[in-house]
Amino acid sequence: MSAPLSRRSFLQQGTLCLAGFSSASMLAAEAEAKPLLRVGLMTDLHYADKVPTKTRFYREALGKLDEAVDFMNREKPALVVELGDFIDQADSVEKEIEWLKIMEQHYAKLSMPRHYVLGNHCVGTLTKQEFAQHTKAPGGHASFAENGVTFIILDACFREDGTPYERKNFSWQDSNLPKAELSWLEAELGKATGPVIILAHQRMDLDKAHAVRNAAEVRALLEKSGKVLAVFQGHSHKNDLQQIVNIPYITLVAMVEGAGLENNGYSMLEVMPDESLRLQGFRKQTSRTFAK
């Protein structure tokens, strides 16, 4: 993938391709293609003040986040979401809070509302309440609406017995949505008066290590609602896509993987008036389009 392009540069390239169109037809096409909503997405920064391990360059997360934040501030989407593992696990609560405060200072430079999905590393040492105390995170699952689109943030950081992740009390492969959250999800889907986008950390499209153990139960609720445009998720650190019963499950690339800004990865999601989606990826993130 080439280096990130500003929106202006992207449109200029498109204009070159449309050189044979009249001004009137170009304006009409541009108006027709104007998105209903634009949303910035990123995931798996894993910031930590520690040496790299294999492919993970923890300290470089700050520079990669700064690049993404600068891009979002130029492009001005309605909101930005980080899909979990904002920080990596520390050996003490005090150190992890210090790392979290540093990351929050950089993320807070966004000029638009910012949102957080809890990842397993976010609460490897901290409690969910401690993570929320030092960010603007809700500390669990949440929903909000923007320009007619409902966004539902899922929290799968629970053991199978319903115990929430905290203080190294879990295996990352034991990820679940408890019964209370499933009931809440069903109610939120029922209340939504327009399209819905699901935001998760652990994957909802698999039945193995990186997936939520009761993912099939979650998918059944999403399918039953008939309202879900897509599920965006992280956790497995790679670009991936699965379409299950007409719902695309898009896994975004991790920002921690690889040295240098050339190994960064973030996205701009455009929700179109006809409920189709355009995901414009930058650096290592794959671009995708989804028809209604």
C-alpha cells in the first residue's frame, strides 16, 4: 500500500480519471456519492515502554498513533474508534496506568469524539474501571447513535463463568459475552431505528483461538435483527474478511506489527446513504467496499 493520501489528493486522483465528464455530471456524481457518515478506525496499538518482541514494536505505537490522529484531524470524520489492545500488559498496575496515561494524551489530540473497545491486553493488569478512569472509555459494552447509524461496542473480556477480565485472572482464549450482555445486545438491536455497526475486539466470525467462544450465539442475534451492516474487529492482527449470512466481518490490521511508519495501518469508513460501505485503508490496512 502506498503512503497515506489526504482526502484532497484522493479526490484529485479521481478527478483525473473522470476527465471526460462534464462539470455538471461530475458535481451530480459527487453529490450522489457523498457519505452519510465517516468514521475513523484503528486497532491493536499495544503501547508499552519495552523492547520489541518478534514482530511487535511497542514503543513505536506512539508515532503510529500520532500519524493516524493527524490524519483524522485533517479529514474530520464524525468520530474515531480504537478497537482494543490500546496498551500492552505491564508487570504492575502503576506502570500500566502510566502507559495508559501516555497513550491517552496522544489519543486525546483528536478533535472529534473518540471511542474505545476493551481488548484483553487493556485489562491484563488493570480492572475495567481503572481503564475507564484514565480514558473516556465506558468500561465495558456501550451503544451510541450518529446521524441515524447505531454503533454497538461489545465487551468480550469475560471468562466463560462470567468473571470479568482483570489482574491476570484469565486466558486470552477464554473470551465470552455473558448472558446479561447478550440480553442487552438483543434489546439494543431491537431499539435501533436504522442501520447498525458492531465494534468488537475479539473476533465474532471464527470458532477457534482468536474468537469469542459463544460467537455463534452473538451472530444469531445480529442475523435475526436484519439491521447490521458490518462487524469491525481486531485481535488477530491481520487483515481478514468473512461474510456470514450477508454480514461482513472485517478484521483490521494491528498497528503494533512491524517497525516504522510504513508498517502502520488505519482506516476511514464511509457509510453511504444507500447503506453500502467503503473502507479506505492506509499503510498496511486493506481497502474494501460492501454493497447493500
